[in-house]
Amino acid sequence: MEKVSVACVDDHPVLLEGLQSIISEAGKYRVVASGKNSSDAVEIANRDQPQVLILDLNMPGDVFDAIGVIREASPTTRILAFTASAAIDHAVRALDAGATGYVLKGSSDEELLQAIDAVVAGETFITPGFASKVIAALRNVAVQGSMARKINLSVREDQIVRLLLLGRTNKEIAQKLKISEKTVKHYMSLLMQKLQARNRVEVVLAAQELGSYRPEGMSSARDHSFIN
């Protein structure tokens, strides 16, 4: 099985070295590049197009702008913010710019590796305990006003949204509904278009805005660690 390509960008040499060591020693990833600022991150995305790009938010250059540039330059690269910043606005800005993961530097090695696996699988990962605050903020800014008009979901779309609210992965949704994972991904694309959502988190939030889904369903989403 081919290893997942990962690049790391952080302006703290010791931390960067430790990060690369953790990822390499896991066995299923290969570190293809490293850098120390936002310009390096953009260059790496253009040159190496890693499957996952892990970057700090507090380093030289406009990191949030870089995230947007990277998303345009290498659409297949999943961006994972790995930062000491527990500021809600930083998390919202990073996710809004195109990041699909937000992990605090106080997290365990296992949690970091779980985040990498999640974003590679097309899911969104946010550090447990911090995710609920980010989701609340996203609810206020990401889908504000977008649900003013009536949107009707098909029976299948409704089923998938309800399973998303329970934190189910694509594989689990497919098994539950007895359809293929490819079909689940197809419906996810339709839902994102219909709900004007840019990622899975926004699909869930936008669905809640429709009024037929209860926000408390979020509490069972694996302790808010990620929205699948």
C-alpha cells in the first residue's frame, strides 16, 4: 500500500523535526518536504503536491492567504492547521480559507495521526473539546442567511444528513443505507451544492438551519472531534 505523502511547515526547528519524526515513525506516511514560512508552504504545494500539508498559523507571512492560494494551486492537497492558537477566530478563518483540519499543539501524537487520516479520507477534523466552540462560531458566520429560502432534501439526502449529525463516516453511512461509499460521496457533493456549503462541517450546520434537524444531535459526534 502506497504511503500517504505529507509535508510539514513550521518556523520552530525543534518542533518541525519532532513533527516529522512522529509522522515518519507511524509507518504509513512519508514526509516529502518541509518549510518554515507561508511562502515555503505555497512553494511546496506547487512543487510536491502532497496529500496532506501540515502548517502552523503563527509563522512569517500571511498564512491564511497562503491556505487559499494552496487550495487553488493544489486542490487535492488537504491542509491541516497544527497550531498553539486556541483562538476561535483563527480556527474559523483557517477553515473558511480552505483548511480541513485544526489540531492544537497540546494534542497527543495519536490525535495528530487521527487528524491526518481523517482529512485524507475527505473528512474534517477539529481537536476534541475545542470543536464545539468552533462549530458554534461557524454556525454564526459560515451559513448566516444562506438558508433564508426553502430548500427541500430528497429522502436519501435527508437520511445521509441525519447520519452525518451522528458523526458517521462515509463507510458507516454506506453500510447503514446499504449503498456504496462512492454513492455516499456523490450525495455529499449534491448536498454541498444544494446547501451552499464548502465542506462537511457546513453541510451539517446548514442542514440544522433548515429547522428539521436538532443541533443536540451533534453531541454524539465522537465528542466533537470531527464531523464526518
